[in-house]
Amino acid sequence: MPTFAKDSLTIGRLKRKSSIVETDLGDELVLLDPDSQVLYLLDELGAYVWTHLPDLGLSNTLNLVVDELGLSKSEALKGIDSYVVDLLLNGFFYQFRPARLPDFLHSYYDASKN
């Protein structure tokens, strides 16, 4: 299974599923997907991943986690990676991929002529 946190381009395309219901319990964040009825409980690190990663990207979220939670970069990256994989697999995050031409077609298509 691929890991996602090592590729900032992939991480930058993460989006939160809009129908997720959030409940802040203070030291934990509860996510509910009303479509699948899946409930996900996040600790402090998971809440940072959910709240900040789609908007700030990997580098800024990693620095925020290291500064505010006191984790080493290695520990933070490992935790972020784990949460990203879990949240993707459970349908809480999805990846936005804009349509693009295959590389071999770029030489044949000149957008400036259209």
C-alpha cells in the first residue's frame, strides 16, 4: 500500500468530504460520515491532520504539529501518514485530481490555438 504523506503534491490535493459531521470533545474530535454511518475518533494529532492538512499542505502542517504538539519530525510524519491513509480508506478524505492530457499528447496539442 502506498504512503501518502511523503508526496506533498498528493497531500496538497486532499479534500475533506463535505457531508462529514464533526463533534469536538475537547481532547478528541469525533467524525461521523452520515452516508456510511462510519464514526471515526481522532486524538490531538488526528485532529490536526483533519483540520489543517487539506488547507495548509504537508510541510506547514508538519511544522505546526512539531511546534504545537512537541513531536519530532519523524514521529509527526509517521502519525500524519497513518491518519492520511486511514482517513482516505474510510472515505473521510478524497483526492481531487484535475483532468489533464496524457504527456504524449502535449506535443500534439497547442492550447494557445484554441
